[in-house]
Amino acid sequence: MVSIAVNRGRENVAMLGIGAYRPQRIVSNAEVCEVLDSTPEWIFERTGIRNRRWTSGDETLRSMAAAAGERAIVNSGVDRSKITALVFATSSWLKLTPHGAPAVAYDLGMNGIPAFDLTSGCGGFGYGVGVAADMIRAGSAEHVLVIGAETMTVGLDPTDRGTAMIFGDGAGAVVVGPSEENGISPTVWGSDGENAEAIAQDVDFLEFMNKAQALQGTDPAIEPVGRMSLHMEGPRVFRWAAVTLPRALSTALERSGVAKEDIEVFVPHQANARINELMRKNLGLADDIPMANDIENTGNTSAASIPLAIEEMLVTGKAKGGQLALVLGFGAGLSYAGQVVTLPPRPIEPSF
């Protein structure tokens, strides 16, 4: 009988380096309220956001992803020839075909490696890290570059009180590779399709194209085609998060083999400061544990939020490389993914 070969990988993996890119344009709550029917104070009270970053000039999703990826490679000290796969977590690449990862790999001088997009909304980065770690453990890759990047503003209705004040743009990346000690726990992930429409695009692509075709030749000032935009049922998402996420965090701790008391840093997805504080309390983490609050001046950047938050904590000294962190991303799907990780070293090339 013919024996088929089996890959053999490395059991211990870790985040070896992190990089980020933050758009130059800073948008305050006051600027958002020039269009949105709200006040800066109300926005901060409900979300914890004061400012967010929006792309401007020649900044694109592709350029931000490549910039974050480049910084992660430099900060990791890993030769790019050793990076044998790229996972691109995003929900805002503007084309279904071709997908974005091969273009980003080309921009980074790694043309030819396996490169694919992973779409799981705000949980995308956690999914990407889980996939990358398992690829290395299975022997399918040596080192993997995981990039989470979004231009959420391309799909925003600036008058929608449920989304316009929340989202921002940005990119974060990590190099995942073999390590002496394991630095990434088994991933705890899941989804809830029953509540999927709580965060959803208002029309699908076919509906939008049919509408545009039907309105050909009409005056756009009278019958505008409009645009596809993201809508969210905030209270519904909040209720789901309050029930689902504490259980997911507890399971992540259980599967990691790490005691709650050993967690040194908490990095939840930067979705809403109120949800993050609720999760910390429900899990029983110490009041003084460093907790990411990148949302205050970056906004919710979906799949980019966790690497951006980690990078901010390392650069400002709120956290240190080597500390144990509990991370969890959640959102569209509705889906979530979390791990216990050892934080990578402080970036030598920070994003700010």
C-alpha cells in the first residue's frame, strides 16, 4: 500500500513581532456631529470614543495593510524569505475578485507565497491568528504574516446613529512563528447565524446592481442610486455580547491552561468601552489590570482593532512584551474568536 506523506510542524508558536498603520486624518466627535444628529458628549458616553482615524489622500486598504505588514516583519526580526504564508483578515476589500492578500504579498516582496483573505468581521484577526498558529503546528507553513486591516468608512452612512460615530480605519499585523515556549493558546471561536442580521450590509451586490440598472437614465438628484452601507442593531448586539462573550472568555482561559490570576493584560476588541468593562467585571479580572482602550482615539476598526490595541499598549508602556494577555474579537456573523497569548516585543518601528 502506498503511504502518503504527512507534514510535521512545530508545536510551540508565538507572535514574534507586531506592526500597525494609523491613517493621518483624525476625526473628532464634533466633526462627526456636523452631519450626524448627536452630540460629542453623547457619543463618548455611549461608546467611549472621542476621535477616530479615517483614510485620506492616497491612503488605501492595500497601502495600509502593506505598511502594517512591513512594520511587523521589521519588528519581528524574521527574514521575509522565512514567511511562507499570508492571512489577510478584512471585510472591506472592494473586490470579490481578485481577493486582496496576493496583492499585499506582492507589495511586501513576497510574491508567490500562499495568500488568502479571511472574512469574519471584527473577530477576523482572532480567526487569522488561530489559523496561522494551526498552519505552523501542522507543518503547512514556517512563519505566517497575519494582517487585520479595514477601511470601514467606505461603507458608512454618515447620518446613521448606529454606525457613523463608531467605526474607523486602520491596519495591524503580526508575524506568527515557532518559539521555544508556546505563546498562543488553542483558539476559542464560534458564531451565531440566528442573529447574523444584527450587523449587516443593507443590500446585497445583486440587489444594488439591479437598482442601479433600473435607474439608468434617470436624474440622480431626483432618484439617487444611493450606496451600500453597514447597519447595526446596537441593543441586540449588546445583549448577545453580554451573554456570549463572558462564556467565551472563560472557555479561552480554561483551554489555555492559564489561571485567571495569571492574566496580566486584557485586550478585547475595541467595539464599545461599555461592553469591554462589562466583560472585565463578569470575568472577575482585577480592577487595575491593564485593559486596552484604543477605541477612545482610534474608533472601532473591526479586524484591525486587536493588533492596533496591542501595539498602542506596547508603545505607550501600558503593557510589556512577554506578558500574558487575554484577547477576544467579536462582531459581524455574529462571531467571536479568542486566545491567551504572550505579547510580542515592543515595536522598534511604532505607528505613532
